[in-house]
Amino acid sequence: MTLSLEVTTRNAVNLKAMDAQQRVVEILTPYLGKKARKVSGYGGWVAKLEPELERFTNELRAEGFRAWVSCQYKWLTLEIDSTYNVKELVGGGHAVQYVKQSVSIGKIDDTDGELLELFDLANLRTDYTVDWVEATRAEARRLESEASELRSSLRDFR
């Protein structure tokens, strides 16, 4: 896996995550203030909403992305990842790169399944470059080394 492939895939996944978040919010908006999740049994989406979300995730899968909307306690999260062949992104080859993005999309009342709130759309970065990643990693290593030296100079005060 090359850094170039990782950067290209990260930019593509972030772009797709922003688009997917907008689509999920459109799907969920009619349920604001209404029951969207079952709270009995094993939970899950209400019967009318489940096929809409399944259709959405199937469309993304056809584009080479996996996506799911999960509910942990009262927080709704959209997760999207890429475990697909990215030859279209890099102009050939058969490299596979895994990149994941999670976006908080709203809140559910975990006592009755009512959709309480949908958050503003996330603004994810889609312009990473190899040069920027390499330079930022080098700067982070330099700063970590400097911090380590400072901590060492204080060892008598631990």
C-alpha cells in the first residue's frame, strides 16, 4: 500500500461520506419527532424506514463503498468504508485500500425510539496530498521528540 493510494482513497471516502450523510439526513428528516427505532426485542429501524436505509446502503455498495447507520445508546452514526479495488481512482492497477470514516448524524431517544435531532452536515477534508501528509508526519515526530526531551528534563519532579 502506497501513501499515494492511501491519500487518494481517504479523499474519495471523505467525499463519499459527506454525500452519504446528506442522503441519510434526507431519508431521516421525515422521522424527526417521530419513532424511528424499535426499542423492544433486538431493536432496529421501524419497518417503514428499514428498506429505505437498506436501499441506500446497497446503492453505495454498488459504487464500491460499504455504509451503515448505527445507533449506540442515543447517538446515530453513519460509517462508511472502502475495501474495494481503487483502480478507477488511480488510473489502473489492482490495489485495494481500506479507509473508514464515521460521522455523527443525530440523536434518538433511547427510551421510545423517537428521532430527536439531526446534526449539521460534517465538512470533511478531501484535499489531502502526499506532500502534506509526509511533512505533517515529520513535524509531528519532531514535536514528539522535543516533548520527550522536555519531559526528561523534569524527571526529578515526577
